[in-house]
Amino acid sequence: MTELPPPTLRLRIDSDALTHNWQTLDELSGGARAGAAVKANCYGLGVDRCLPILRDAGCRDFFVAHWSEVPAVLRHVPADQVSVLHGPHGADHVSFARATGVRPVIDSLQQAKLWTEGGGGACDLMVDTGINRLGVAPADLSAPLIQALEVDVLMSHLACADEDSAMNARQLDRFRACLPAVKHKEASLANSAGIALGENYAFNLTRPGLALYGGTPRAELDGRIAQVAFPQAALIQTRELQAGDTVGYNATFTAPRAMRTGVVSLGYADGILRSWGGGHFVHADRKLPILGKVSMDMIVLDLTEAPELAEGDWVELPYCLSDAAQQTLLSQYELLTVLGRRFG
Ligand SMILES: *Cc1c(COP(=O)(O)O)cnc(C)c1O
């Protein structure tokens, strides 16, 4: 087949940074080991790129949300290291779990029944300690349907770990109180922000996601977590504007003087949403302001600070997640998971 020409946008993944972040979170987990939330295609960064790096760093526990996410993960790690957070919603999910060997996370009495009736086996169990999303109520842990389960990891999920909220200690106490109620091999409570709350929250296994990929949900992680994802795009055209010329849809930018501009080949279809308006790209530390509205596939930049740039040159969008979240008013999670599929 004819070879595909290289793309004009790319998502550079810093594999050393990803390794560093997992090791840092593993160390911060104290006596516990860190796993990895790899749902949503490793938060948008790509299972095929990120999973081998996490595995080679030493990670042995991987969490996806959907059953559809299992095959991609099994290309890289053994099934007994994979848990499916949303659990089984029908006999087909149960037979899929049993055929592949991945563990369902049981989130309700109904799911416990489905799993056991389908033949059961090792599973994880989510108990709700206050987020009221998924999970069995603490009072239901004594139910025969739950007592019949073969639980590897008994887990719960924190609602407010990125804040200094009384909710954190409350959930910790409730989770501790659940531990004697059901036989389990290991316990797990903390996500990325939960790890930063201290070793009390770590139990046997932690489940970081965001911070692996460069996010800093709490100030304690600032300076310890490295940026992993670097969106870059090539200039596909340059242009000389005269004073009074306008740029882009709805002509929202008017050139105050003659100026040189460049078009980069990425836009909101790639997850660079319109809330980036007023921001800038960079080239070797020089700022290239975004002019006018972000289009679906293109963004126009002011090249005043880098007059030598020409078609084919690459520029980068600053994607330090805490700064980018302030700039765009998106959450750090959204900034990662919106990134589109056209990046090379
Ligand atoms: C997504 C998720 C995580 C990871 O959370 P982060 O805040 O990204 O670290 C951990 N546990 C559960 C149950 C999740 O759904």
C-alpha cells in the first residue's frame, strides 16, 4: 500500500516523565504500591504508547472503566492485572470477564448476583463511602450476596480529595469501618489527589490516573509531577496582513498594523477548544499569540516574535496542565481527555 505521509500535528509523549510520575506516586504511596487508571485510552494519551511505559516502570494493577477498553489493555499486560470499574451489566459482561480473565469491580448487590450466577471467581468490590456514584452501601456488605464474593481488592473512591474538605477524613473513617465487614486480600482508596493526602489514605494499593499523565490536583504534587503530553503542530501557511485586515470566523481579530501570521493545522476537532482564544503557542520560548477564533482544523498565530518561521516549522501549545486549566477554565482531566485522534 502507498505509505501515508506524516501528519502535521503530533502529541509528543515524554516517556521518562511518565515513568518518573508513576515512580513518584508509588513512593508517595508509602508501604502501598501504585496502580494506574488507564481508562479513556490512558486519559487520551494512548494505551499503546503509555501502557508499556507504565508496565516497564513496575506497575502491576490497571483500571479501565468500560469492557470495550479491555482488549487494548490486554495487548500489553496480563488479564489478572486488569480491573473493570463499571462492573458487569449483563450475562455477556460476565462471560467476557470469565473468558478473558480480567476482574470486574462489583458495584451493587445486583452485580454481585450476576457475577455469582455466571460462575463468579476473583473480583474487586467497590463500597460507597459518600460519593454516591457507584458502589455497595456499607450496610449491605453483610448481605449473603456480598459475603459469597471472592474479593481481591476492596475499594472506595474519594469525592473531594483535591480539596481540604472534612469529607476526606469522613470517607477514610467509613472505609476503615468497612474493612472487617468483608473478606478481601487488599484495600484501596486513594486516587492521585488521595495519595497527596498522606499514607493513611494509601492502604495496600493506590489508583492514580491524572497525576501519572502530568496533572497536579493538589499543591503537594506541584514540582514533583512532570509534564507528559506536548501537543505540537506544523505551520501549513504563512501570510502578511495589512493594518485593518481581520482574521478568522466572525472577524474577531483586526490587525492593528502590518504583521506576519501563520496557520497551524489543529483546532477544536483535535481538542484545542475555543476557550484557548487569547492564549498562545511557543517556539523556542517565544510567544506566538492566537489570533481570532479557533477553527475546527486550524488556528492562526501571530509570528511577530519569530519572523523566521516558515511553512513546515513546528510550534508547541504550552500544556502544563495547571496553567492550561487557568487559561482555558477547563479541568486538567478535560484538557487531557479531549485531545483528538488526529495527532500522530
Ligand atoms: C478515574 C478513577 C481513578 C483515578 O482518579 P484520578 O483522580 O485521575 O487519579 C481512581 N479510581 C477510580 C474508581 C476512578 O474512577
